[in-house]
Amino acid sequence: MSAALVVDTETQQPVVCVTGWSSDELNSLRARDLPAAVWNQLLQVSVAGTTGITIAGRHRVNADSVDVVPRFTLARGREYVVRINPSALPAPRPGSIVETRVMLPALGAAPTVSVTVIYPSSTVWPDNILRFYLHFSAPMSGTAAVGHVRLVDDTGQEVRDALLDVDVDLWNRDYTRRTVFFDPGRVKRGIRPNLELGRALVAGRKYAIVVSPSWRDGRGQELIRKFRHEFTAGPPVERPVEPAA
């Protein structure tokens, strides 16, 4: 079995096409109304570097192949893992799981997108800050901040486990603003991560948020340059929220 990205004739969008099925296997799949959970056991597509996060989409049985039609457009320059498990067929086929990596190539133009501003934009952040916002000059690919955004201390070392490591959509509608969370378990007082590790920020010390140019924009290109915002951690803000303010 083999997998490749092809352009769908109906939508003109890329789909994952898997070939190498027998006629009997295709007929069996075509005749059965398999639930999504069974399809995902048989054939799933996920973003490389994530665990157990399958892209949203539907399965389509053709005359000589099975397609995974993504619900959302695949990002250029991002690698996807296609996992085929023949033993999950209605009539199980002996053999091990087949994994193939596919990727839409980035467009050939030079990088044009950059981080324009970070909020808070001040040079003092309370040590219990929960989130910050990165704004971009043009739409991004919609990928997570994991691996692209780091907190570094005044020695230049990354502060481990400081940011929330999740691959979920925390973008605004046009993918020009990304919300990044500090790990709430470390920020909030009296719960286990806070008691064991303490807050990522220590009042009085200097830090920087660093955004790598490896983060891809909506065309699959890297950012123009690395972004860096330096600040000092200040005392926590613990007063109740005042809606009028």
C-alpha cells in the first residue's frame, strides 16, 4: 500500500490517496457503512510530531483507491503522517502497519510575514500572567505554537514546561493572532504542578519570548526573521477583576 497527496477533481483541494487495495477489499469497504472510529483504525492522517491527533475529514472509496478528504485545507510546508492498518479491514489482511509521510511543498516566493506585535507589549509582566498574544502581518498556516515559541531566561536558557504544550486552534478567524498560554497548572496556586515546579516566571528576573522563523505562514513559507520580546517578571496581580476598568 502507498499514500500520496493528489488534487481532488471536485474541490481542487489536496486529498490523501491510498492505493494498493484488492478489489475484494474495496468492494467490502464500499458496501459497509463503517463508523468513523473504525475508519480511523484502518486509515488515519495526523500531523507529524503529534500523538493521537487525527485530522478532521471523511473517507471516500473510489474504483482503485481510498481517499481521506480533509475538512480543512492542508497547510503547505507541514508534514503529515498517513497510517494504514490492514488488520483493521472487515476481512483482516496479514501484515504490519504501514506509515507514509506526505507534505505539500511550500510556494517558491520569498518570506513576507513577520510578528508585528506582542501583547502585553510592556517590559514588565506579572509573574502569574496566564497568556499572551502574538500578531502577524498576514495569515499564518494555523499550526500550533509548540516548537516555535519559547520562554528563555536571562542566561539564554529555555525555561522548560513553561508554556502549555497543546496543538489546538487558538487563532483568530483570519489566522493573524495566536493566543499562547503559560501552563495554568504552574500559574495557579496550591495545585500539584505549582507546588512541585513553581511558576515559570520568578519576580525580579529577566526573560524573553522568542518566536522562531520556522513557523510557517499561510503559503508554507517561514517568517522573515526571529522575533524577540524582552521583559522583567514583576509581582503577581491577585486583585479581583474590575469590569469597569
